[in-house]
Amino acid sequence: MNIMKFETITQTQIAKRAYWIDEISRLSGNFGADSDKVEQTINEEIQLEGLDVLLGHLRLCGAIPIVDPIVKTTISQN
């Protein structure tokens, strides 16, 4: 039997989440300046590392859940 190891989140993604949580906690409160800085930094990460970085950010903020594709869910209709 061939069992695939499925990683929901990698160690690199965990480190990035910790980094961004720390960065977010340090925001100045100036929404315009803060959002420009965050957007620029995220765009640079995407340019260097690809779209997986964007998906990681969306998962961090809760916009995309982390889903295990091996688990099947049945929805019953009443």
C-alpha cells in the first residue's frame, strides 16, 4: 500500500505566518501608509516565490480555508 504524506501547512508557511502576525502587530495605525507597505511587501514576495505565497496570505487571513483533499464530506439534504 502506497501512502502519500499530505502536508496541510509546511514549516516555511508556519514561519511566514509567524512573521506576518508579528508585522501586523507592529502596524502604525495609519491605514494608508500601512496598507501600501503591506501590499508592496506581499507583491515582492509573490514576484520572488510565486502565487503559493498569495494563497498562504489568503489562508492566514481566513479568506481560504485549509482543506485536506483526501477527506470526503457528505452533505445531507433534509
